[in-house]
Amino acid sequence: PLWKVRNVCCIGAGYVGGPTSAVIASKNPSVGVTVTDINERRISAWKSNRLPIFEPGLLETVQEARDGSASRRPNLFFTTDIEAAIGAADLIFVAVNTPTKTSGRGVGRASETGFLESAIRTIAEVAETDKIIVEKSTVPLGTAGLIREILDAIGNPGVHFEVLSNPEFLAEGTALKDLLLPDRILIGSLSSPSGISACDTLRNLYSTWVPQSKIITTHLLSSELAKLAANAMLGQRITNVNSLSAICEATGANIEEVSNAVGLDFRIGPKMLNASVGFGGSCFKKDILSLAYIAETLHLPEIAAYWTSVLELNEYQKDRFAQRIVRCLYSTLTNKKIAILGFAFKKNTGDTRESPAISICQALLDEGAQITLYDPKVPKHQIWADLVCNGGEGTEENITICETAYQACHDVNAVVILTEWDEFSNRQPVEPARMDWERVAKTMRQPRYVFDGRNITDAVELQKLGLRVEHIGKSL
Ligand code: NAD
Ligand code: UGA
């Protein structure tokens, strides 16, 4: 028989827990969805109209379910009372962070599952009724098995727990779109009758908006590995293109033409083939490290080395770009002013985790540059934390954080684009929000370079304004 789900709880109110819960609540008005977190500031932000994360369309979706309207009752709640939320829930998503370990066995490679274990312990201690526990966080292979062991060891013996794996595939900046129109929903479960019944229960929650054909079910281990594999293969794909961009720069071939020609092969496809300064974000590096570490612990060193090489090349791409800037600016940045446009790891997010901008700015500061920096969504304190507080090269003397792109570009020797925000592009169609490069060009100092690390500008148009332009994977 199916479980009856009246209340859902999500532990972890971050980039995954918040948007995912908002969409589940919005699409299941008869189910109460409570999002809970140990971070009080985050929870009070979710209760306000200044949400803790920026995602296009998120505020509207949250407001619809959280605040209700004449035609629907509120069914999305935020609280720090984790015990109460767990107690009332029939199904619990665990969407806590699983960062790379900073100490102990597997330091710098394995994923830290301590936050997840702590959430599971709380569930085990609090639960007095049967629960389905859904592993939403990205975890090492075999974690669902460990969760079952913990629950068996410390859970109330009269309570039945079923553990599912349901990894999340949303990308930041397009979270709502990805959640509303997913390529697939993956649910891993045990093949026992109660495992399959729990799986069908979770399927029903998604079926209110996702077609059945897009909901696939697998064994728990396959589901856990598929999530790591998807991120590893996406990161590797970008690295493939970035490695070719170096060949393009050395020869005169054009990476956009190469990507386009390759991507037209139906077997390869056109997406995730944009050359860049390197990939960033909280997950590609963490998950590739985790996959390599898993391979190593399975005594498969060749497999570990294969995936590790993707990360080494990604570091090389960032470093290569920074060195190119230094080389073009006559091999010294002392007394040079450089504008940085974009600090987030990609457009339409304020997230800077593993942003390539961090290491590129550090490299430029290390060469003595004065940096003026503008990003439309990253808060000032975050830039400060990334460049100054964490032992970086930045100081109040060599970094200025600006309110507009024009302010950042005023009187600089070079402009460096590190995030592909639309407002920095000069490609058609021109929208009022796009910046006026002619105005920028007029205020720049010689040698007036634009280093476009995202290939979002039309070089010919910029050259007409007297700017020197360097793109990734193109020698102009
Ligand atoms: P996040 O850091 O934004 O949010 C995690 C939240 O969990 C934090 O607010 C933290 O305070 C909370 N938390 C930690 N331990 C807790 C506990 N014991 N009880 C209650 N709350 C607790 O992380 P995120 O980006 O949302 O990622 C969460 C997971 O989802 C990770 O495993 C990540 O790999 C995976 N993932 C992330 C994305 C993404 O785009 N960010 C996409 C797919 C999957
Ligand atoms: C990625 C995956 O795309 C999601 O499916 C996954 O759920 C998520 O990781 C996760 O597990 O956290 P995300 O990191 O948010 O999502 O964003 P992406 O769009 O994948 O971009 C990652 C990085 O690659 C960014 O720095 C982006 O600028 C860069 N990128 C992307 C390129 O350099 N070239 C491309 O063609 C695409």
C-alpha cells in the first residue's frame, strides 16, 4: 500500500532545499511542506521578501505557496524547529550540504557527510511514526545503506523508515525552470515491497506536474552514482572544450566554430560546449573529487587519475587566462588598474562558490594590480570574504567594489569579463539594460584591453571603438 503523505519536511534550506520545496508545495496544494535549517538567519530570510538566494522566478513561487491567496491556503512553512517539523512529517527530504572534507581521512577529496549524519540522527531520535527519508543531497556511493544502518541502530524500534535516493539535477540561475521542466526525476530504492511502495509514494508527489515517462526508478546505488556521474561528465565536457580552446588560441582556429560543428552531431548535442575561464560552482569540483576518491578507495587508481585530470585541466584553464592578461599588459600589473566584470560563478546567481573569478582576481592582485569590481548580484561582503578575509591577496587599498559597470571600468587599463551577465554583452539584440561599450571605451586608459573570459562580446564591434580584445579560444 502507498504511504499517505500529508506533511513533507525538508532539512536544509539552501540552494536545493528552498527552491525544491517551494515547487513541491506550489504543485501539491493539499500537502504541507515545512523547510527547516539550523541557520536562523537563513530561515528568517526565507520568511521575508528578501530571500537568502537569488533565482529568477523564485520569490513569486515562494510567495504563492508561503503566503497563500483567496484561492489557496498557505502550505509552505519555514522554521528552525527541526524536531517539530520532523515529528509532523510523513516524508523527509534531506538537502543539507555535503562539501569536500577539510580534515581527516580523504581530506580535500572525499565529501563530508557529517551534516547529513547529524540530520539523520535527529530524525532517528525524534520520529515516533513511520517515515520515508529521501536523500536529496549529493552523497558518496553507499550512503543510503549507511543511513539505514544508523536508523536501525538508534531509531525507535517500533518505527519503520524507508530510505530513498532522489538526487537533484537543477542548475543555479535556472533552478525554477529545471524543477518545473526536469529532463528526468530519478528515484533509487530497495527492491523490497516496502521500498517500491515508498518509491511510488514519492513518484506521486512529482506526478502532479512531471509526466510519468520522465520519472525513472533504479537501485539505490545506481541512483547515487548516476548523480556523481552526471556532474562529472558535464564538468569533463566543459573541460574538453576548454582544452581545445588552448589549441585554437595557438593556431587561429575558432572555438565557437569548433563547438558548433561538433555539437551539431546528434550524438554529442549542443549544450554545455561554451569555452570559458573554467567551470566553477559548488558541485562540479566537489563531485569529481568525490568520484575520484571513491575510485581510489575501490583500488581503481587509473579511474581516479582519469577524473582528477579533469580538475587539473580546469585549474590550468583559469591560470592560463590570468597569465594571458599579464602577458598582454607587458608582463607587469604594477600600477595598472583592471576592471573585473562579474564575480558569480555563472550568470543569474549571486553564488560565488568555487567561482573562477576568485582565483583569477587573486592571481592579478598577486601581480600588483589595482582591481575595481562589479557584479549585479553578489553582495559586497561576499566579495570581501572571498578576496580578503580568507587569507587572500586583497586589501582595502587594492580592491574597490563598485555599484555599476561604468564605475568599475572608469580609468582602467583593461576590462576583464569573468561572468556572462547579459548586461556585459554587446551582441544583438541590444536591450536598454546592456552596457554602453562606447561610453566605457572613452573612459579607459591605454592599452584599453578587453579580456572576455566568457565570449559574450562581439570583438569586431569592440575593436571599432578602439579596444583591443582577447577572447577564449580565438586569436583575432
Ligand atoms: P547549501 O549550503 O546552500 O544549503 C545546505 C543547508 O543545510 C544550509 O543552510 C545548512 O545550514 C543546512 N544544514 C546543514 N546541516 C544541517 C542539519 N543537521 N540540520 C538542518 N540544516 C542543516 O547547499 P546546497 O547548494 O543547497 O546543496 C545541498 C546539497 O545538494 C549538496 O549535497 C549539493 O551537492 C547538492 N546539490 C546542489 C545543487 C546546487 O545547485 N547548489 C544542485 C544539485 C545538488
Ligand atoms: C551543475 C549541473 O549543471 C546541475 O545539473 C547539477 O544539479 C548541479 O551542478 C549540482 O549538482 O550542483 P551549476 O553548477 O549550478 O549546475 O551550473 P552549470 O550551468 O552546470 O555551470 C557550472 C559551471 O560551468 C559554471 O561556472 C559555468 O559558467 C560553467 N560552464 C557551463 C561553462 O564554462 N561552459 C558551459 O558550456 C556551461
